[in-house]
Amino acid sequence: MTVVHRSTTPLSAARLPPSPAIPRSLQGVAFSVSRKWTVRQIARRCGDVFTMTIPVFGRTVIVADPGLAKQVFMANPDEVVNIQPNLSRVLGPGSVFALDGTDHRLRRKLLTPPLHGKSIKNYERIFEEETLREAESWPDGEPFETLEPMMRITLNVILRAVFGADGAHLDELRRSIPPWVTLGSRLAVLPMPSRTYGRFTPWGRLAQYRKRYDEIIGRLIDAVLADPNLDTRDDVLSLLLRSTYEDGSTMSRQDVGDELLTLLAAGHETTAATLGWAFERITRHPEVLSRLAAEADTDDNEYRQATLLEIQRTRTIIDFAGRHVQAPTFELGDWVIPQGYSILVAIAQMHRRTDEFPDPDRFDPQRFVGQRPPTFAHIPFGGGTRRCVGATFANVEMDVVLRTVLRHFVIEPTTAPAEKSHFRGVAHTPKDGGRIVVRRRP
């Protein structure tokens, strides 16, 4: 099923970018099978902005130009809203993904403080503890996949730092969240049926997982509110429960549950995938690995941060940031996009631009040492008012996890071919799991 948005804009008022000379049905099939490859091939023929017809989103303008991306990201939020459909159909109506305009601005204002500045500093201990706890079982001198261990680290980090869970609540969430994440990631890119058709269908199972999650979160919120130390707790859940909007009102329990799930969905698999790629990349570049190992024994992190930026560029995890045209028309450069169209900023394609990133296929962290990447060309977390609210949290977490591993293990370089990319529904991950060999440091 394709979502069709009917436009009230006369076709004569629209001025659309070129479309590939490919039947619409084939465009949809190619995009579904291999999004990055399809966009790359069409961009070679049509340039950095073109029109496609794709599953779920229908008629869509694809953008791979930083200037046009800036226009999309900085557009009036009443004219260009969040992509339709979006992850709120999986995460719930209280998710920030479901909000637009003033509601979205106020929610982000409430979410920002717990995920930045001093709050992040308080979580660094958790990042290190969970890394060391997971690494206790790593084999010495034998190859193993890093993706699943990174998944467990990022899940436990979020459950502790964001949910504030411990004891029985932590154990319950550890059991119930992974199957939800796996299934939700796969269903997120598929059309949603009008009904679930029972627990033996994928959407029915997702509903069962959500019901179980709501029960656990309800008990967790009760426990946090009853905690005599609520005012001094620094987990995100406690901070949200203590926060108020400008009019003095607070988030509903349902909205809190939806936001916690949103933060988990946005920061669990994506952060783990980036770390999996980090190990895959640095083991194939001995000079980078050696420099990272030396830096890890100091308090510096400039080269490690540059390496993470280069990993996010060369192995883009989320390849699109989407918007939906709500106004009668939206001017995008020389083009006029009608109401009801989707706009997808092609992040992975943007990261390959030779103007901003010479020799884009080369893995070279040095390109980011001493300088920040161009704002609207390097966009692993999206951009504008909908840039990932947990970007700072994720960057610090990845930095601490990588530093902790390098301080306690010697990672062996390899001459094995690069791992191919595997699309899991939301994130692009290393197909073989980011395999490495380590030895414990004396």
C-alpha cells in the first residue's frame, strides 16, 4: 500500500525537479531493494535534486545538495512538517516524532536539558561501567562480532541513564525491549495496516510488546515518583517527571512513556551500529588504530572525535531525513514543490560529495582534525529543528565506549576485505557484525 497525499495545488503552479526515465513501479522496487545505490545511480543522471515515486511516501523529492538541505531543515515548521508517515506510528502519539509546530518546539525544549551539558557528564560513569561489564566475556585472541555486544551496551546505558531503571525493572526491560526493537525496526519502513489481525501477525506482536512495555513503564514511573530522592536523581525519566512546560503543566504518563521509547529507539540501534562500524573501520586502517590507541592513554580525544565523524560520514547509519510539504507550495531553490509531496534529504549521498569531502571513498579521520565538518553537508543526526535531540548523548557515549575498549584491550589490525552494509529496517550495520580480535592489556 502506498500512502497517497492529494494536493490542492494546481499542477501548473508546481515546478518539480527532473525524474529518472524509469517506470514508477521500477523506481519503487529499486528504492526498496537498495536505497543508497538507487539514489547514487539516479543522482549521476539527474543531479543533486530529483523526483521519484517510492513506496509508503509516494511522490517524493530527493535532495543531495547542502544548500537545498539547509532550506528544507530551516523551513517554517508550519509549511514543512515531519515526514508522513513517521516513526510515531510505532513509538506512539506522545513521541516527539508525532508533534509539529508549537507542540514540537515545546517538547524539544523540555527534552534538551537532560541530554546535554552537565547531565551528560554524569552519565559517563555508566558508559564506562557498561562497556567493562560487557567486555568481561570477550574472547582473548579469537574473532568475535562487536555489533551485538554494542547493542547490549547501548541498551543497558539507556535503561540506566535514561529510564533510571534498576533491579527488577531493569531486568524486565532488558528482556522485553530487544524483540520490540528488532520487530519495530523492520515494520517502521512498511505500510501500516488498518488493523493488527491478532497476535500471530507482525503488527499484532508489536502491539503485544507495546502493552507489556506500558505495564513495566507504569510501575517504573510509580517507583520513581515514590522515591524520596526524586529531586536529586539525574536519570532522564526523573528529570522529565520534574520538568514543566511554560504554563506550568507537565508531560502525561503516556507521553513520558512514548518519549522514553523514542529516545531508546533513536539511540540504541543507531549508536551500536556506529560503534560496530568503528571497530570494522579502524581494524582495516592500522595507522588510525595505532594513533587511537596512543591517544586513549591520555585525556585527549581530538583524533577519536575526528574518527567518529569520519565513520559517520563513510558508513552512514540513517541514510535519509524526511519532511512533508504542508503549505500549498514550498520553494526549494529553483523548484516549486506542491502540497502533499515528501522531501527526503539523502544523507548518505550528501556524505559522498567531492566538493566538501575530496576523495570521498577514502577513510581519513585527519580531514576532521582541527576543524568541524560543514554544517549542512555532514548530517548524520539530521538537521534543523528536528535534528536528533540525543546527538550529544550519543557522541559522548561512543567516545567513552571506544576509549574504554582501547584502554583495556589491544585490537589487532586485519587485512580482511571491508564488511558489506546490511540494512536492518532503520539502521545500516556491518553485515558480518564488525568482527575483531582483541587481547587484554597487561
